[in-house]
Amino acid sequence: MAYIDNILFALLLVAGTVLFVRNVRKVRRNILLGREVNRSDNKPERWRTMIRVALGQSKMTTRPVAAIMHLFVYVGFVIINIEVVEIIIDGLFGTHRILGFLGPLYSFLIASFEILAFLVVLGCVVFLIRRNVLKLKRFMSNDLNGWPRSDANYILIVEILLMSAFFMMNAADYRLQQLSFDHYTVMPESAFPISSLLAGLYGNASPDALVMAERFCWWFHIIGILAFLNYLPYSKHFHILLAFPNTFFSNLRAKGAFTNPENVMVEVKAILDPSFTPPPPPETPMRFGAKDVQDLNWKQLLDAYTCTECGRCTSACPANNTGKLLSPRKIMMDTRDRLTEVGENIDKNKGVFTDDGKSLLGDYITAEELWACTSCNACVQECPVNIDPLSIIIDLRRYLVMEQSAAPNELNMMFTNIENNGAPWQFSPADRLNWATEA
């Protein structure tokens, strides 16, 4: 029977791993649909940024309650899953607590895992209360209606269930140790600070019933972890993994320093410098700005997949706070949704994108949203994983202006004045000092 269990476990492990790798490769393919952008400079600063922001969660501290609870969940869930190494070994070779030979160190690790698991449950409960009881404003926005709001609740509930299975597994194990049953090696009670308190829930259960409960929780825990792993690529919680590369490839330039697209610079240089020799045109003409996700760069697409949907960007957006349509969180969610749609189109058409008559601009994001942006960078400053919604907004606005001449009238008047007068005002350069002329 144990032999069959080992084979079943190995098959589940391989299937879960293969499926996860397959899904990650699709995400990577989708991200690389974006244009090239160089983010390989200044590697020491990039490593420092990643360690400070992703690992150290430095930008979370602006909201202390959320920061502490997130730290509980983040650190607890990551460290507890070190135990997965032991579960994998036990599952493949039919052993039980194979790392028990570490003695007092192993007891200390199990006790630490239990305390951390309790903090994970505490953090998840607090987050559920904030979302569903207190109903914080940034979690009640319309851009979270439907699946996004459910996704957050599902993942919190799953984490609570996984930690509960861990506790009840240890509680049954602890009772079996007290009974000196079979291979359940006796460990000190201090190794089970939480589960020893829960052991009473088993009442006077027989050893066979305890073994069944321990095995059920063991299987539930590992299957739950594999399911959670494969759920990540479809969830906002993919930021658990993507936060690290996303912060590493952060834009290190000063906020407010806009980029100059290469195709625009070529046109400007050709106008200003008669001796300038433009490079050969690309095989596929580039758009000015961005209309669809393929026109964005790969870092912007990585941003979209990394978005945590926490809403800090939107809550800090002055346009949103004054009732305008713009929500930086929605910009990122729309970009990810459109990118996912494009990826599914490619899969359906055997690796080639077939025009579906849709685009990011227009079908997902409206011009009204884009022109509501004040370019203040509040969303960029607030994001806990260095996502840059503003760069996407600017590229979409560039397309509106440079490809469609669809800027608001006020901007079109300014552009005309700059073209004719060399200044935003409606009078010639020769008249600029008339205001200083004495009456």
C-alpha cells in the first residue's frame, strides 16, 4: 500500500511541476511579446533595489497595519514551505519525518513553523476582515467587481485551510507520539506549541483513526500546495514570484523623466541636422506610442503580471480622488487582461497572433481615462513592487496624439501655437515683451 502511495505522490508531484512550468513559460512568452528595453545597467543598484523593496518590503511600511500583517503572511508562508522539502522526501521514499535525526534543531524548526503558521492565519483573518467586514474603500472600487474581488478572498481562505491542515496533521502526530504508536517518534511537547493545544479536538480517537486523520491532513497539505502553485499564474498572487524580477528591472531614472522613443528621436534629428544619416527602417514599421500590448515594452508587460491589485496607486491618484474615471490599478489590470487574451489567441492559432479586431486602447482603456492623468507619479511612488502605470498611460497618449491627432482641444491649440510661434501662446515671438512696454 505504501508503495502505491509513493507512486501516486511521485505522479502528482511531476504533474504539478510540469503544469506549473508550462504555465510559467506561457507567461514568459506573453511578456516577451513586448518591445525591447534595456534594463541591464547599474546592476549593483538594481540588486539593492530588489533586496530593499521586494525582500525587505520597504514600501509597505507606509501603511503599518497592512505591512505587519503582510509580513506575517509573507515570511510565514515562505518559511513554513521549507517543510515541503521534508514532505517531498517522505512522499517519495515512504519515510516519516525524515529530518527528525536533527534532534533538538528539528524540534525548534517545527515549533517555529507552527508559530509562523499561526501568524499566517492571523494575517489572513485580518485581511479578510478588512476586505469583507470593514470594506476599506480601495477594496470596494468597481474595478475589482467580479473575479478580482473573489480571487483575493479565495487565496486567503486557501492559505487558512493549508495552515489548518498543517496544525491538525501535527496534532494527530502528537497524539500518536503520546501513544508510542508504530513509527511516530516521540518529540518534546515544546515542538508543538499550537498543535498540542488542538490535540484535544481528536477526543478519544483510536490510533487507527488518528493515523487516518494525520495522513488525510498530510495529503491535503501537499495537494493544496501543488494546487496553489498552479493557481498562481492565473491570480494576482503571482506577485509572490514576480516581485523580485520586477523590482530588479525597475526604472532607475528620476521620476518625471520621460523617455524619448527612438523612432521619434530619429525624426527629430533628421529635421534638425541635415547631415544626420537615419538608420535603415525596421522591417515592421513601429507605431508612435502604443495602441495594443505588443507596442508596450516587456517591462511594462511584466508590471501588468506583477500587479498585486492592492489599490494603493488608485487611492493616491489625485484624478481618481476627485471623481475622474482614471484608476491606475485598472490600467494595470486591463493591460494584463488584454495580454492574456493575446496569449490565448496565439495558443489557439498555433503560435501566431491573428488580428481579433481588438486593442488595449479603446476596447479596454478609454481616452477619457488617459487624459484624466496629471502625470504626477503618485501611483508609481505608492506601488509596493515598483510598478509604473504612468509609463503605459504616456505611451497610450502618445498614440492618440501622434497617430490619431486625438488630443483635447486645449492641447491641439498649444501644439499649433508651438509649431507657428515657437511658444504655447497665441502671439508671435516678436510680441513677447509687449507686456513690459510702458503705457
